[in-house]
Amino acid sequence: MADRTEYDAFVAAAWHRLLRTAYLLTRDWAAAEDLVQTALMKAWVAWGRIGPEREAYVRKIIVHVHVSWWRRRWRHAEVVSGSPPDLTQREDHIERADERELVWQALGRLPARQRAVVVLRFFEDMTEAQAAETLGCSVGTVKSQTSKALAKLRVDDSFTSTFTRRG
């Protein structure tokens, strides 16, 4: 039987980082929590066999489960919500929030596989080899998916027009 104390400590320490990864993949907090919980359940079953790179192992499970859900077309309806910005904030905070939202929307328009590669490479700061291992594909696939994703982001009209206007 796996060591429950060690597992609990791992979950407490890694939860927020794993949730961030899942959120970047799903773009939905509820789905991200479901994804992390599913991955952690799978990790618990294999806990005694997992080596020292436990967080990487669980992150790999997260990506695999997400791809599995995506292939099965398991998607929740996207609900747009938000509150108006606080007008007392400084202008630069609003601009940065707007830029983040544009990046977020452009990332959401990428296919799931390309979004996964971008999240792992640029948000999780993984090497091409680490991303390939996590996704269970070749380094060449990571390179080509990254190239395609960046090409789509470069020509995304709503994304690029905002940044070129400021330029």
C-alpha cells in the first residue's frame, strides 16, 4: 500500500501548479479541477511505482487525460463571464489585463494538441524533449506542432491587430 502521508504532502505542495497546467489546457476552472483530481486518482493507484519525478509524472497524466477527454469530445459549454474592470486602477494594469485576455483568447482558438504544446513549452517552460515525453510523441512532433501553433498565433487577426496598432 502506498504511503498516504507522503501522497497527501505531495498533493498539498503540487496542487496549485498542477491546477494551473490543467486550467491552461482546458480554459475552465471546473474542468481543470476535474482533470487534476482524475490525474491524482490515477497517480494514487501507481504511487508506489512512481519515481522521484512525481510532479512530472502527474503532469503527464493530466495531459494524457485531457487529450483523451478531447478525443471523446468531452467538453463543457463555455460560459463567458467577468466583471467590468475597476476604473480606479492604473491604465497600465488595464492594458496588461487586456493583453493577457487577447493572448488567452488566441490560445483558446488553437487546436487542443497545439495548445498543449504551447502550454508545456512556454507556460511550463519545458524543453522540447520534456514536452515530447509528456505528450507521448516525438520531439519532431513537438517542433512541428509548436511551429504550426506560433504560425496561427502570428496571423490571428484579433490578436495581431491590437499589438500592431500600439507598435
